[in-house]
Amino acid sequence: MSKETQFRQILDSGIVAVVRSPDSQQLVEVVRALADGGVTVVEITMTVPDALGVLRQVRQTLGERILLGAGTILDPETARAALLAGAEYLVAPTLNLEVIRLCQRYSKLVMPGAFTPTEILTAWESGADIIKVFPAEVVGPAFFKAMRGPLPQVRLMPTGGVDLNTAADFLRAGACCLGLGSQLVEPRAVAERNFDRIRDLARQYVAIVQSVRG
């Protein structure tokens, strides 16, 4: 799948599921539940125990059912390891220009984190495909609406503070997609192996995206 096709899949999906857990044992089934619920863009954070192993397992088990990425990428060394393990895009909570350059070198999608207008523009000018605004709960949907004025060309993804009550507001304010962590991949549901709960939540968020987009 080309980078352009993967990028279109992210935008069309409208949701990037963030899988973060202190236990990696059941994460393949977590990702399967997300896919069953219609969320097909998933990132495994590098804070997960044996994250590279989980990336390989998910890729081997679910293949083309999902677009698999790696999150919490803080440096180019980790970025390269994640790509070699099967990640097709990278997400970071912070702005590291070397990570962006590495992704450009290998024609991989990259979503660095930024928080201020200056950081957002720096990330965009450096080649970011989507900028992750984190923590989005601090600024809320109003920030995204405000950014559309001076920076209408920049694609922004809120992460943190996105839930069933705020998801539609972020989309209406101009977010190109939503980064959904514990409000979708609930820690309790993961710990209890309640995959039905995760699947049902995925369906609810997919329905919100579809409703807002008409």
C-alpha cells in the first residue's frame, strides 16, 4: 500500500486508536476488537512492554485488516526500530525533526506532537503529514477552530480529552481525525479482556465520525 493510500485511509477513517497498556499479552485481541468495531487505524505505543514484539504479532495476525503504527516515538533510533518491526506510520507526543526526516527518507507517514502555533507550523514545514495536538484537553475544540484561520492547510489531530462527548466538537472545529486512547481502549476493559466493550466503543466512535461528516 502506498503512502498516499495509507494517508487517505487515516483521513477517511477519522480515528487513530492509541493502544497503551502495562500488559502486552492480550493486545492482539484488543486490536482485533477495534477492527471488528470499524476502527482500522491503530498505533501501539512504545511504552507497551515488548512493543516491538507486539507490532510484529499484530502485523502477522491481522495483516491488511488494519493500518498499523507505532506511538510515543521520541527519537530516530526508536523510529527506525518500529518501522523495521512493521509499523507503517509513526506518532510522537513531541516534535523531533530527526524523526520527521527519517520518515521522509523511507516514505513513511509521520504525526509529531505539537502544542503551540509555532510548534505546529515548524512540524508542518518540516514535512509532518498530520500534527498531533497534545494534550488537547488543555486547549479544547476552540483551539482547533482558531488555528483554521491562520493555518487552514495544516491537518491537526487532537489527542487527550477526546471522548464520546467531545469527539464531534473536535471534528466540527476542524480536526482531520481523532486520536483516541483510554476513552476507546479502556484500561479496565483491557485488563478484564472485555473485548466486546472495546468493539462496542469503537462502533460508537465510528458512528460519531460518520454522523458529523454526513
